[in-house]
Amino acid sequence: MPEHPDPTIVRVDLGSRSYDIVIGENLLAQIGERLTPLVKRPRVFVLSDETVWALHGDALEAGLRASSLPASVMTVAAGEPTKNWDQLGQVVNWLLDAGADRDDVLLAFGGGVVGDLTGLAASLMKRGMSLVQVPTTLLAQVDSSVGGKTAVNTAHGKNLIGAFYQPQLVLADTALLKTLPERERRAGYAEVVKYGLIDDADFLDWLDKNGAAVLRLKPDAIAHAVAVSCRAKARIVAEDECENGVRALLNLGHTFGHTLEAATGYGSDLLHGEAVAAGMALALRYSVRLGLMQGQDAERACRILSAGGLETNLAHLAGGPYVAGDLADAMMQDKKARGGQVPLILACGLGKAFIYSDADLSDVSKFLEQELNRS
């Protein structure tokens, strides 16, 4: 058996804007070769964060040099607070100062924060320059790097300034996950579990048995988890690119989760994946409250998340204490909220998520108060 098997290719089918997600180990060595068909002049612009660049910048530059592609690099501070309007302006000005144009490639080299920031900058640069995503976290490899959602946060809420802008290539090198802190790995695992909860009960069963191997980055297990997740997202994005329907299912746990992140100021006390895990637990238990789902199914999902080291009890969640009324009020800042109601992604069973279009925020507030008093 070869030391490094051929990578898995997942196609995102969007007609003339279709692109590949390449999944495998040690892909940075091939990056120049894979970028060559996309570049029209011998240079690549790279946006990364300081942590990722210190760990993997040399390897990326070596992969680019192998194909005679010099890199112009900008690094930003790591962490969610970087994803803001002022930082976006600095990135765009860097590109303009360097003479970047629509024929150039802008490469995102980092996790979800860098991917979102880079993608939005690429969409704005002279009405669109080529974008390549090289995600370095589990969360980004299975979720945020795929599908074209780009955004920055504001004081009013998360991801309120953004655009749909697809990359031309996603390169998911699973070897990069070996330097990922365990907490970040677990946070990314929440998004993996999400795909099972949405519409793939078989995958959820597989994760119930193999989740520990995924988190230990066992080669076969992590490759399978990333590939299944990317295929699920690619299928949904191809069906509903701009979230007019079924793509909203990918927000399972996110309406609650974004509100929790806002309550903590998007800081390091609560990572995005941790908030999503708690948000999914809340969405499933709220489904039980409405009589849509059996309690035993919701609790099984919570056990799977807990086995991955993710907190599902709001009363014990990092970043608290939380206030139910404040959380419900913050949900009104969701871009889809209207007239005291907000659409939630709920479920009528494991692998059976659906769009519940008119959740009553006064009832949600009562539910959150009960959750805060759970033992």
C-alpha cells in the first residue's frame, strides 16, 4: 500500500463555476502544480494568520517555489476578533498597494476566520479575483472553506457583512491537522457530527463508533470523515448555492451558536465549533419541547457530542454565565429574524433536520431559561 494514497477528489457542481475539493495527506508539496492552471502570471497572494504561518509557511512557500510561483504574504492575528470590517480594509489595501488585479490568485491559508476574511476580500477586489482555499483546521476543511460563504463580524452580530463567492479550488491537507491543538480539533468535530444530524443517520452511527479515531487523526478515519462531510456539503451547495432553501439546513445549531458567540464577544472563551455543538444540543432539545422529536434521540446526539469532548449543557458552557432573555434578544439580530420570530433548524429525528420557519422568540426565551437551570 502506498505511503500516501492518491487524494480523494470531491466535485462541487456549479456549472461553469464548478471546482474540486482535494482531500489527502501532504498536499502542500503539490500546491504549485495544482495552482499552475489557475494563475495567469507567476505570483500568488497569500493571506494567513500568524500561528499558521509560523507552523506551515515554509512548507507552503516551498510547494509554490517548486512551480516557480513566488508568494506575496500578509499575516493577521489568529482568532475570531480578527474577522472584522477594519481588518478587511487592511487586507484590501494590501492587495491594492501590491498591484493585485482580477487575474491574480488570492490564497487563504488558515482556519475559518482567515478563509472568511480572504474570501470576502477576493470578492471585493476589482469585483472579483481568483480565490483558493487551503484550510488548516478540521472545521474549515469540512465546512467553512467549501460553498462560498464569506463574511466578517460586526458589533451587531456574526457574519452580517458578507457575500457568496466560490473558490476555484479547495486543498484540504489532513496532515496539517497534526499541529492543531486538541481543543480546536474537538471544535471542528462538531461540524462533522452536524452532517450526520442533518440527513445522514448512517454517518452518525459511524461517528458513534469511530469518533475517537477521527479525533486522534487516524489516517483512514479522518480521511473518511472529511470526505463524507465535504460530499454532503457539496451536494447541498450544488442544489442551493445562495441559501434560498435546503442550504439553510447547514445552519443546524448555528442560530443558537452565533448568539452564544456574540454573548462572549467572539473571544477565545468559546470557539465557534464549541458554540455550534451547544447550539445543536439546544436545537434538538427545543425540537423535543415542541413535540417534534423523541427525547431519547436528542440525548443520544448529545452523548455523541459529549464523547467528542464537547459541552452540550448550557449551564456548564464556557464563557458564561448566560442570561436567557439576553440570548433571545440577540437572536433578533439574526439576518433572517422577522417580527419576533426567527427560523430555526430543528429535527424530527436523527438525520431528519428541517427548517422551522417561525420559532416564537418569547417561547425560545422560556426554553433557554429552563436550559440554564439544567443540572
